[in-house]
Amino acid sequence: MAGLFDDLVPQASSVTFDDLITDAKPKPAKPSIARDVASSMRHALGDRDYASARTAEPTIAVDDLAPQNTVREPGYTRLDPAEDIFGQPNMSPTHVPAAIETPSLTSNTGPDLVQVDARPALRAIDDLRANERGAAATALDTVRGLLFRNGGVDTSVVGLENARDGINGMIATARQGGDMHVVERLTRGREALDGALSSSPEFAQANRNFAAASEPLAPFTSPGMDKAIRRDEFSQNFATPAEDVPGLLSSPSEARNFNSVASPTAAGALEGNVTTRMLDAATDASGNIVPDRLAVALRENQDLLSQFPAARVRLETIVDRGRQLAAERHGPLADVAAATPTLLEMPSSRKT
């Protein structure tokens, strides 16, 4: 597990993923932005396939592509209360026709074949833009501009990937600003661009390869796991202190994700942590485990303990044994024991 991380994250520290759950103490991380290791792993997995898509031979014949119109602004009716020659306001409605554009294609691979036809994405973005105002309209205008190069719609995988990166940055900025309507509009624009990029056979295959290679990384995308594996971008130490990690993995889903990828050492350490927390919660002020308290903890955490069946069996055994001992201390056997004199209390049979 640790080796997998360290191979994919350059200049990684000697602190391993197992150290997060055991009692290792990593060096204090500098206050900086934590690096998302799972994201880095995904890029490492997909880079080769996407590099092939960027340099793929163009296969889409321009001559087979019919012109596509896109509506920049829909038609509408306006009232222009201008005064007529008699000084009276003219309230006759005026029709403003739609602003229609037929964009051309810009190709750097020659006039006959192109890698991608992004005009459907452009048309989808213009449809989104039609009734927007304010920040959303400005954002979609910017996205529209990202799809153009040298006066026409870009047809290269490289150029459209760069446009997609630009949209990602805009989405992140809008999300940080709390403008979720802009986030939704931009996300739909990005989806339209993804559809256009998938018209390239090589790019579509790279997407499929990327999805298949990313499947083993799915457990790392949950909130707890994501935070647990983040590294400081300068020191490369894990950003979350080791003692805080078990708390991030204390829900059933997080424990399941962790167990699916953890080494036996790390999985055993987390199981021990869960067991200890439950025993501590069931211990009274005198340091004795109260069976009924532990039984309640078992019921309340049955989903979590389903990820640790061996721990559940041990804890159930403690409950059963504790109840047996309690019965012995307070039942008939206890009364017999109390009534039976000890050797020191028994009268001596020796004659004096």
C-alpha cells in the first residue's frame, strides 16, 4: 500500500500509509495546501493514453460535415416608446431577429481531416447562454471563447483539452464563491465538450481505459479516505496527524473503503482502535467493563462492526463472560460461597 503511493508521488517522505493507523509519528507538516494523492494517481494512470489521443491522426472528414448554425441570441420582441411626429409615444412592438452564426472550423492538420468536431458543444453552450444574465452569462461567454482558435472552432484534442482545463478552473472559482448556479451551467457546458471530445476514437478509448484503471482508486474518493491520504505539497508528509486518522475512518462506509485497500497491518490496527474505543466507552470509573454498556455499544455500532467480524466476536464474548461472572457473584453460588468458611475461619480439630 505504501509503496503504491510513494511510486506515484515524487519525492514522497518515508512516512507510509500504514503509519497513519499505527503509532508512527510523522514530521509536522508545513502549513500549506495538501496534495490530493488520489488525483495524482489518476493522472499518472491516464496520461499515456491521453497522450496518444492528442497525437492521433485526424479521421473526421471535413467534407462530410454539414454546416451547423448556432443561435447566439434568440429573437425577441421589444417596446420602443419613441415619440412620433405628433409628439405621442409610439408603443408598437418591434421584432428583433435572432443572432445566428455558422462557425467555421480551424484545423492545424490540413483542410480535409480533423480530430474533433466541437460544434455540437458550441451549440449546446449557446443554448445554455440564451436565457442567462449576469455572472452565468459572462461565464458561458468565456467558455464559448475557449473553443475558438484563429477565428474558427478548434478541432484539436490538445486545444479542446486546454479549454476543458479552463472550464475546470472556472468551476472551482465559482464553487469557492458559492455561486452554485454558475457551477451548474459550467458543468453542463463541460459535459457538452466531453461529448464532443469523445467523437475522437482515440480519446473515447482513453476515457474507457482511464475509467477501468481508476476503479481500484474509488475507495480513496470518500471524504475520510481523501483527507487521510493527502500529503503536504512541500514536505510530502501526510497532512493529517496519525492520531486523527482513525476518527476519519470511523463510519461503516469509510471503514469498508479502508479495509478494501489497506495492508493487513493497517487493517488490524484500525480494528484494534475500534475495539479499544468500544471497551473504553463501556468501562466504569473503577476500571471495570460493564457488560450491559458494552452490549449497547455493540448494538449501536453493528454496521461498523460488520467490517470487523473478528472484533465483534471478541466483544460479544466479553459481554457473555461478563454476564456469567455477574450471575456467579450475585446468584445462589455466590450465597454458598459467602456461607462457606475459609480455611482460616474453620475451627481447629487439633486437641490442646
